[in-house]
Amino acid sequence: MTPLAEYLLVAALLFAIGLAGALTRRNAILVLIGIELMLNAANLNLVAFWRYGAHPELLTGMMFAIFSIAVAAAEAAVGLGLVIAIYRHARTTDLDEINRMKG
Amino acid sequence: MQEAIPFTPYTVASWIGRILWLIPALPIVAAGFIALLKQPSRKLASSLAIGSLFLSLLLALAAFGDVLGGWVTGHAVRETVNFAWMHIGATTFDLGWVLDPLSAVMLVMVTFVGLLIFIYSVGYMAHDENYTRFFCFLSLFAGAMLGVVIANSILLLFMCWEIVGLTSYLLIGFWYQKPSAAAAAKKAFLTTRVGDIFFLLGIVWLFAQTRTLLFYNQGWGSLEAVSLAGMLTAHAGLGLSAATAIGLLIFAGAVGKSGQLPLHVWLPDAMEGPTPVSALIHAATMVAAGVYLTARVYPLMSAGLQPGGTTVALSVVTWVGAATAVFAALVAVAQNDIKRILAYSTVSQLGYMMAGLGLGGVAVGMFHLITHAFFKALLFMGAGSVIHGCHEEQDVRHMGGLRKSMRWTFLTYAAGMLALAGFIPFAGFWSKDAILESAHSWHPSKAPFYLLVFGALLTAFYMTRQVSYVFFGEYRGHGHPHESPRVMTTPLAILAFFAVVLGLVGTPAWPWFRSFLTDRPSYFEWAGFAEPGILTLMLTSTAVVVVGLLLGWWLYGNKSPRADEPDALERMMPPVWRALSNRLYVDEFYGATFIAFYYWWARVADWLDRRVWGGIVAAVTWSFGLWARFNRFFDENWVNGGFDKGCEELAVGGGLLARVQSGRVQTYLRLLALAVVVLAAILIWSSRG
Amino acid sequence: MANTADQIFVLLKHWIVSVFPIAIQPYLGVLLSVVAIIAVFPGLFALTTVIERKGLGRMQNRIGPNRTGPYGILQPIADGIKSLTKEDIVPTSADAVVHFMAPLVLVVAVFMGFAVLPMGRNMQLVDMDAGLLFFFAIGASTELSIFMAGWSSRNKYSLLGAMRAVAQMISYEVPLLMSSVVIVMITGSLSLVKIVDAQNQYTWGLPHWYIFTPWGCAAFVMFCVAGTAETNRSPFDLPEGESELVAGYFTEYSGFKFALFFLGEYLGMFSISGLGATLFLGGWSAPLQVLNFVPSWIWFFSKVMLSIVVLIWIRGTLPRLRQDQLMNFAWKFVLPMTLLNLLVAAIWRFMGDGILRWIVCSAILLGVYVVVGTVEMRRKKYGPRSYRYAE
Amino acid sequence: MNVVFWILAVITVLGGLMAVTLKNTVHCALALTVAFAGLALLFLQLDAQFAGFAQVLVYIGAVAILVVFAILLTRGSETPSEGVLSHTWFAGLLIAAAVFAVLAWAVLKSTAVLQHETAAPSVSVQQIGSALMGRYVLPLEIVALLLTAAMLGAVMVALHEKGEQK
């Protein structure tokens, strides 16, 4: 069991948890939270691969992680904005009720 | 701390060299601020523009002094600051600026004339409601133009070149309410594009040949010995060396910008813009940019030039220039719009510059460029003052006798007119004389010389015609003409002064300008006149000019034909007049050839669509119809039953599938995850073996 | 002599550590520094409360606390005893866990911020390569505790206060960061120690502090504004505007937790002032070369206290802003100016030495300041309001 | 077996679990921040200082706050009367478990080829900065553009449409 494998396992677990949250909760915001968790798990993988990879001095994995953090910030902003818009429109954030394909 | 920034200049230049970028930067920044301003804050706008350009002028003078100092102490100054703009793969795109006599002279000219014109337009545009927009465009233009001047990288030059084109477009169409202005702007933009495409091709080719975008870079620039030698040996087909071909392509760009034949058509129409614009952009600076570009890449054109001989590129430049000079002068004779006359004369003078470049090298062309910038700006601003004074009247036949009512304008205008006509000892005389001299001593052919002399005659003639129309006789317009405000006349006076004396830096006796540009020591000696041919040449050109003046005065002087009665020249030779006044039908020619060709082609395509393809389609449809009839019979009797069954099946399946598309996000997400699982499993499994 | 005085704490620490076995020495060193920080700053906090109360008293033409001890010096002790012995009330409907966590998170987060501040020549807990980033990251996480406090205590005043506070802190964190990025650009390092070293040089006896450059000065001004807002000090103290919402997010807190919030707030002030001093005022470096003999830590703390006094003074002077004014000011004025300041710093860096860069940079900054300022003032939003009273 | 790592891992995973299981949405958000903090510490454990601090700054400082704001704006703070789980929660759980199984399988299967303990790479912020300005300048520009667009987009989406002003 190499340290890298440990990190990867933790990341996988976190990813699964996030996925479970995204799949089982009915509140849109909680789905977003799950997605954030999944993103973070991915980041953990990237950094771990950078750390134990062949060429850490190239910074590739780290850069990837940093960029994905930035992208995740954008994603959260837009996603929550959408949730708020939907809430204003449908007066609910319950995904089971938001299943109309046209506004 | 040093490595905190990626920017590292390749060379260490003098302090002025290092901050040369400020010269274009200031007006551009000013333009940015002005763009933010609201309409009411006019004063702030104009003062921002003028102030920034004034600072640029000071810096330009400092740069000029620097170069001058280097020249006096006898070692050439060519400071370049280059830096890598971006790396893509292995190739780096370099930008940079160069400070050498050529750019220094140009800088001073542009900033100085520009500043005067800015001040002038404060008065001219005073009543326009888009005042701030005007100044925004104007100083954006100034910045871009200065960028063109100092560019040491053909890429940077091209960028600024395009910005200049854009601002020209914006300013020609400044009064976009007038459809004519809008059309003129479009025409200018498109026509110059034609040239710019070739220019771009030239740039690409140059880059491909020399692997560098820089002009000068410690001997590795594209205009320096190594690359030139390489380009001379490389062949481009048609027996041309790559150097020649690239030079010609770039020259095509110059042709577009500075309105040489055959792309001159946009320049006269460009006079739809406000007069300061015509003065600044379409007389003094932008149209000169083409000439400047040609001068910049002169080493490319003259690659492999033997003394006394010429190169293909140079001879092309010469012929185009000479032809343009005469052609435009001819047309100018028969125009009635005061600004159009000046526009055509600009075209012809630009022709002179080009010819000068081709015949006598950088110094000759640039000398005429500088002097012309001054007196042509003067003429345009004078014309503007006249138009302003005559209540926006532009037709010379509705003017006249203004010499009494507009003293200052008249005096300064006369000075400019004499300078343009090349009357001794005004500025234009010396510069034009230099061109004629080099034309006379041009071995390959004498034709350009005669053409240019003829052009000089015409120039004197049409300027006399215009002046006597505008300022002599009695006033034929409506309302009362009035002198323009001080803020407009003062720049005129300043420019007039230069129009008179500026030529003295380039007399044969004291060819200071030439030796400055070509970096040779200069000294004063009367013997300069005594050189064989010079004196006779000067006498001939003077004589030609005088003849032109007298001719003009004899035809038009002091008599004031009304608008309805035909022009004096028209009475003498109507057909010629008609040809000329219709601008020798060039526009019509283009209309009849290129544009008509497009129409024709469109019609052909249309016909093809209707007849040929249409016919085929019809035939196909018919056959299908036949086939269909048969099928119908077949269907109704055999297929239908089975088909209906199939349809039911499909309906059921569709129902099943539709249940998946529930519009619930989580359903989709679930399927996604499921797919991931399956794929990953397959992947791992397959990776086992 | 001067050197020992300068390094006295460092020497002391080494001496103490050297007593113990090698194995635990590094941990012990860290522990000692932490203890020192945890001891010193609350002391400063006590001192500051006295200064504030008496200073404000004078500004408002009162005497201020003067009963406990001579001139009321012992007031903070009395306060401490009081708040410790008070009953700790938790609203029944409150969310007990979060309600309990909030003050702890706040204080811990704020204390962590001090870890990277160099408080004297080699007197810092850790010299992190990304110290500045660390500082801001920690600072960012204090917002959460405030939200926790406001939300958990099921009280609309608290909630409103928390929302205001969080919104305000987020909006002002951006300019705060931006105005510090300039320093990073010039120094080429995020390590606060390196930043101080870069400023610790003298020409003609005058220091190279960044405040003495056009961009530095501009950045400092904006840093002060943003920092004041970040620590919810007046005139940006809407989150706890007594007149509007009782005491903002810690309305429902009492006793020790309240004291913790109080402490956290003041510690926030200290850390921001310390950062400001480090970035712009040359950290622990002396203001004049001749004054170098004075121990460096004295300089640092005097700078911090000076800015604290200024903050108190401001609090006594300026009226409170309106929420919309606050936001507009942050997003429409301070942020653009900081962005421009980045550009100016780049120009400065790239023009090399010479008087010219001073002229150009100052010109750009002033020009834009004037233009933007006038344009903004026109739009009535920041301009003086005309109140209409009921006749 | 690295103790610190395991502690952090447990903290992170627990935070994640609570974030998706707790009833009260705000508690979920707070648990989420715990998970974020744990991740940041894991990054530090991986000698990725910069990434770790960036994580704290962005996630705890911004995303968590955003989530909380969204919760309060959508009145999500009071727990809904009917269950918090969507009616298809069981399938979701199964699939999540399957995903974890597959990933774990992959990791464990390839554990032989994975790198063993390597020396900690010494990477200074300086290098990261120059890398951002040099090799990664294009991505950097694109991300900048993306963030701007996202900001505008979020504002536009979350704004009140005219007409349905309440």
C-alpha cells in the first residue's frame, strides 16, 4: 500500500460520497455541494499524482489543481445563481418537483 | 527582485530610447480617458488630447535631439528596444521600437503638425455635438500613427497600421448621418483593405524567409545584411528574388494607404470627413504612412542595388509614383470642390514622394514628405477656414474675393499654394527639385523626369486656378464671409512660416537633411549649386512653375465665372474637361469591370441554379415520382400490414425510452455514473490481459 | 548591546529550549512562540480597550473610565472578571453546537494569522514561502465564524448583522488582496519576511518603505480603507450598528463567549494593522537609519499601536455609512483603483530607475483619481445627501 | 502508516459524509467547510502549500459563503417536512457504491505500478508564478476570461427579472 494509493483511495471515497449526495438529496443546493465534493476529490487526485509523479518539478498536476479550483469557483457561482433563479421562478429547490423541460 | 518580471529588453538604449514607447502611449491613454467622458465635458476632452500630444511632442523633440547629438558627434544612432511578446511553440513573436534619424524626423513632424491640427480643430469643431468622440478618435489616431513610426517589428507596425486605418474609417464617417460620408468611409476602408491583404502576405512571407519580425536586431533583423543576403538568393518565381517579391507585396500595402494608382479612388471621397481630419490624416500623416513604410523597408527594395542602376522593386515604385503624380494632377485641374482639388493634389504629391523614393532613395522621398506635410496641412486647414467662413460652402465657384474678408487665411494660403506649386524659395521648391534632380540623373529611363516636370506644371496651374477662384474676383456665395477665430488662424500662421523656410535644410548648397538621414557629415558650400546640371535644372523647374502660374492666371485670374457658366478651360477644350472632371472615369471603370464582373458572376450562378441544377432536380423528382407510384401500389398491397405492426412496436419502445427522459436531473446523473462504472470496469478488465 | 536587546526574545527562546533534550526541541520552540503570541496579544488587547475607552471619552468630551486603579488603568481586568463570572446564556431556540463553535473558530482563525507576521528581526513563528496567501486564507475563514454566530442564535438582528458583515467582508476582501498584490509584484515574493527585508534598506538615511512610492502610497490608502471595513470598524461598523440592529451578530452572546468575540475583533485589528505595517511601513525596520539601535520589535509594535490609535481616532470622528454606499464604494471605486494600481506598478517596474517613472505613475494615479472621482461624485450616490426634515 | 495522514483523511471523509447526510442544510454547508479544511490540510501534507492555501481561500472563503448565502436566500435553512431524500435515493446510493467499488478496485489493482515514497519536491511560489506567466500563460488568460464571464453570468442570472418584481 503506497502512500499514493492511500491518497487515491481517500479521493475515491470522497468522490463516491459526493456522488451519493448528488444522487440522493432532493435539495438542489445539496446536489451542488455533492458536486463540489466530487471536484475536490479530483483535485486531491491531481495533487497526489503531482507529488508522487515522475516529474514534480514540471508542476503540471499542481497547476491543474489550481486551475480546477479557479474553475470550480466559477462553477459554484453560476450554479448557485441558477438555483436562486430557479427558486424565484418555481418557489422551490426540490429537484423532484423541478422536472419541467420548458419554463 | 530583477526576475520578478518576465520583460527583459534585448538591448540597453539611452534613457529616451527606453521610454520611447511613451510617445504613442500617451495619446492612446488619453483616448481611453476621453472615451470614458460624457458629452458635456468638452474642455476636459480637448485639453486631455492636446496635453497628451504636447507631452509626446516634447518627448519626440528629446528623441530628435538625442539622434542629432549622435549624428553631430559622428557615430550613427540606431537604438532599438526589442522584447518577446509571446512564445508559441518554438517561435517567438518579438515587438520593439527603433530610434533612428528616419523615425526621429517623422516623430517630430507627426507630433508637431498633429498638435497644431488638434488646436485648430478646437475652433473648427466647436459647434459639433460629438466633440468628445472626435477628440477621442483623433488622439487614438495620433497614438497609432506614432506607433507606426517607431515600430521596429513589422508585426507591431501592422497592428498600428490597422488601428490607423480604423480611425481613418471612423473619422471619415464621423458625420455618419450623411449617407455620402458613410459610403466614403466604407469605400476607404475596403479599398485600403485590398492593399493591406498584400501587405499581410508580405509580412507572412518575410517572417517565413527570415524567421524574425524585427527590422533591426544586432544584425539579425530582417532588414540587415544576413537576412537580405538570404532573401536575395531565395527565388520567388518569375525571375524575382524573394526580397523583390516581398518588397512589392509590402509596397502594395503602401499603395493602398497612400492612395497611389490604382487604389487612389478612396482618398478624394475621404474628404467627406471634417476638415481637420482631412488635414491630419488624409494630407499630412496617414497617407504619408505608406511612403514612410516604403522608406522603412527601403533596404529590402534596394537589395542588390548597383550604383547608377535600379532594382525591379524600385523601378516599380518609381513608375507607379510618376504615373500617379501626373494622373492626379490632371484630374485636380478640373475639380470644383475646394477639398477635392487638394485631395487630388495630395495624391499627386504622394506620387512625387514615391517617385523620389524610387529614384533618389530615402532622403529624397522623406524630404518631400516632411515639407509636403507642413504645407499641405496648411492648405487643408486654410480650406477649412474658408469653408468655415463661407458657411460650410465647399464649391469654389461659390466663393471668390475672400482675400479682402479673410486676410490671414489668404496670406497663409498663398504661402502654402506657392510652396505646393514649388515656387522658389518656398519649401516645396527644394524638395521637389531634389526629386526632379534625381529623376534627371536616373539612368534606366528619362520618362519619369518628363512626367514629373509635366506634373509640376499642372500643379502650379491648378493651384493658381483654385486660388484665383477662391480669393480673387468678387464674392459669389451667399451670406457674408468672415475671418475664422484666432485659435484657427494661429496654427495657420505657424505652419505658413514653416512652409516658407523649411526647405532651406535641404538646398543643394547645404543638403543637411539628406546627410542627416544617410548619416554623412554635412557642410555648407555655394559650390553645391555649381554642380553640373543642378543650376539648369533649378532654372527649368522654376521656369515650368512660372509658366504654370501664368497660364493659370491668364485663364482664371481676377475674373469670377459664376457657377452656372462653364469653366474657362471647359470653353477651350470641352472633351478633355469632361474627361478630367469625371476623374478620368476610374471609378466608372472599376464599376464597369470589377463590380460589374461580380454582378455578372452572380447572375451566372443564379442562372445555373435555375436552369441546370433546377432541371436536374426536376428530372430526379419526376423519376422519383414514378418510382413512388409503383411503391404506393406495392405498399398498399403488401407492406402496410407489416409496417403498422412495426410502428406499434416502435411506439411501445419509445414509451419505454421516454420514461428515462423524465426531466429529473438526478436521473441523468445516475445514468451518467452508471455509464462511468461500466466503462471503467471494461477498461480495467481489458487492461488485465 | 543593541543586538542583544534586539534579539533578546530569540536568545531567550533558544536558551530555554536548549535546556530540554534534543528530541523535543523543535516542537518546544514552536510551542514557546505560540505561547508568546497568545500571551502578548491579549495583553495588547487589554491595553487597547483602555486607550479606546479613554480616548473616545476625551473625544466625546467625557472622562472615560477612571474608577478602577489610577486613571482607570485596571479597567480591563475588571471587565475580564465581570465577563468571566457572568452567566452564559444560550437562547433556547438557538443551534447549540454552532452557537458554541462560532467564537472558538473566530479566535483560533485570527490567532493563526499572527503566525506569519515578522514581529522583529527573525522574530516570526514560521517564514512561509506563501505567507501572504496564508494570511488572507485564514482571514477569509473568519467570515464563516461570523455567519455561524449570526445564524445559530435564531435572532433576526443577529442574522441581519451576520449577513451584512459577511457581505461587507467579502466585498472588501477583494480590494484588500488587490492592494497587497502590488507589493508582491514589486518584491517578487509572497513571504512577509522577504517583503520586510526588501524594505529594510536606506538611501541618505531614509528607508525604502513602499509607502514612499506613488503606487505604494495609493495601495496603502486603499489598504487602510479595506482593512477598516474588513475589521468592521467604524465608519464601516454597520454589522454591529447599535442603532439599527442591537449588537449585530453577537447580540445573543454573553459572558465569556461575548468576551471571545470582543477579543477576536481586536485581534483582527491587530493582525490587519500588523500586515499593513509589514507591507507598507517596512515592518520592524526603523524609520531612520540612525534609529537602527532601537530594537526592531519595538518598531513593529509601535507601528501597530500607532495604526490602532488612528483607527480609534477615526471611530471617534466619522459617521457611519449606509449599506448601499458601502457596497458601491467597494465595487465601483476602490476595486477599479486597485486594478489601475496594478497597472501603475507594472509600469513602474518596467520603466527602470529615473525621476520620470515617479512623474508618470503619480500622473496616471492622480489623473484617474480625479476623473473617476468627479464622475462618481456627479452620480449623487456618494455625494452629500440632502436630508428633508418634516416641517 | 502515516498517522497525520489518517487523521486528516478521517476528518475529511467525516466532513464529507456529514455534508451529504445531515438534515439541516446549513449544517451540511458547515460540514462541507470542514471537509474543505481537511482537504487543504491534505494538500499541505502533500507539500503543495500554494494549492492548499488557494483551497482555503477559494473554498472556505468564497464557495462555502456562497453556498450559505444561497441556502438563506432560498429559505433552505428550515428542514423540509417531508423527507430530505429524493424518492430514488436507494438507486443513487447503489450507484455511488458501485462507483467507489470500481475506483477502489482500479487503485488496488494498479497499486503495484504506483510510485513509492519519493523525496518531497521543493517548489517555491516563485516557480509557480513564473510557470503561470510562462508555460501556462494561455490557460491563465482563458481562466481569467472564464471567471469574468462567470461573474457576469451569475449576476445576470441571479438578478430580478423586470416585471416580476415583488
